Amino acid sequence: DMTAQFNALFFTIYQFSGMIGTAGASVILLALSGDKGVKNVLFLVLAAAACMGGATFLFLPQVSSGGDTPTHPSVKDTAVLAVKDPRVTLLIPIMFANGMTLSFIFGDFAADITCPVAGPGFVGFVAACFYAVNGVSSTVWGKLLQKRVVSRRLAYILAVVLVLVFLLLNLVWTVPQNYVADKTETKGWRKVTSPDLSSILVAFGLSALFATGDAFLESGPPGSLQNFFAGKPELVPAMANYKMWQSLGLGVQFVLGAVLKDHRTARIIILMVAVGVGLVSLLVLDLAVAPLDTRRSDETRREQAVSLSAA
């Protein structure tokens, strides 16, 4: 399965770049914590990294377009595909839910777990842990699919279960309030008591648990869309749908995080419902519309061809 191989490679590189960035920024903030100009230093470093990254595009070779896929599909093409093609429509709930959970780990999790447990100085390192585990997990998921150890359907189910377990643990854990929010403090948090190592490890462990499941919920949908539309004009609009719905989920969850700031339980239950609906929609797609696994799809086509020839 080439889509599994290449998506695993892409997301592994993508996630490890996130790890390097968050860990590097955290080290700078920690090393220069007593310097009032620390943010200026950080922004200069980030600006230099962004410029270097942008400059590398100048050296990319020209690649001719393959197949009949249009280079510039319209916004209308993207919207129409989301409504008219059930293969895209039924993937929308899991893509949307994935965006919501990503927003939760980057925003709510830091405020609900990392800062109260370990302090604001650990936010970047917990995020770096997420990226590192996500990068490794992306490779592992790709290998499992490529060697057919698991099917795409089973991979989706396992990934959703991991995310749901993560959310459930967030729901039931009595979070130690070692730090409390205090706007009078420079970093916005005041230390109440020294955190113990076990609670800090739990915060890192929860981040790693989510990253393991999220790795496939990020790389799985684009792989499925590529399997459905490879070499067809709908491929680019399909991929645009993936990023659009994921980004919309991010935005919605950030709003919910602000509106329901003092209602942690409600926020987590909403996420659990969204992820559950996403899984149900995936199963409907796989069992009633189009198989998620190309191997089963090919076998179905062969069986149909045999039946027709026999008739």
C-alpha cells in the first residue's frame, strides 16, 4: 500500500519537525527565563528558521503533473465533492473530530493538565513529547498497514479507542493543583506546592497516549482519500476537504475551550461524542459505501468480474 508508506513518511517528518521546534523554543525560554528580552530572542530565532525554511522552496525542482488531475480546482469543486460524494461526506466527521482533539491537546490540555501539574515551563516539553511519539507512531502505523498486519478499518478503530481512553483518563483524573492561575505572576501561574515526579510523568504519558492514536487519525484520512481518488480530477478537492474540515474542527474547539473554560467535563464529553460519531461514520463508509482497504476492494471487483463472466 503505497499511500500508507508515503503518508507515514510525510507525517513522520512533519511531526518530528514539530518536536524540534517546540523543544528548541522551550530550551530558549528556559535558558533565558531571567532575561526580559527572551521573547525578542525567541522571535528572532523563529523568524530566521522560517526564512530558512521558505528559502529551501527556491531549490525544489519543477515536477510535471501526472494524470488528469486539475492543477487549480475551484472552491466550488471542493464544496460540491463534500456534499455529493459519500466517500468524502462520511469521512468528514472523523476529520472534524481530529481537528477538535488536536485543538484540545494544544490548548485545553496545557491549561487543564500541564500547567497545574508541572507549571508553564513544561508546556513546550509536553508538546515536544506529543510530536516525538506522533512521529514514531506514524512510522509504526505505516509499517503495520504496509505489511498488512492490520487493516485500515482496524487501524481506525484502534486509533479511536486510544483517543477515547486518553479523553476518559482526562475526565476521571483528579489533577494535582501544584500551580494555580494568577494574572499577577509573570508567566500567569503561581506555584503552590512542589510537583511530584509521578504526576509529571502522567502528564507526559497522557500526551504520548493521545499522540499514538492521533498519528493515524491524522495520516489515515488523507491515505483513504488518495486510495479513493488517485489519478482522478477529484483528488485535489478531496485533499482540500481533509484540511478544511480538520481546520474547522480546530477552530470550533478553540471557541468551545473559551466559552466552556470553567466546564472541563462538558468539553471532554463533547470531544468523546465527536470522536465516537466519527468512528460510526467511518464504519458506515467501510461497510456500506466503499471499502477502506484497497485489498478488499480489489477482491470484491474480482469476485464481481467472475460472477459476470459466469453469467
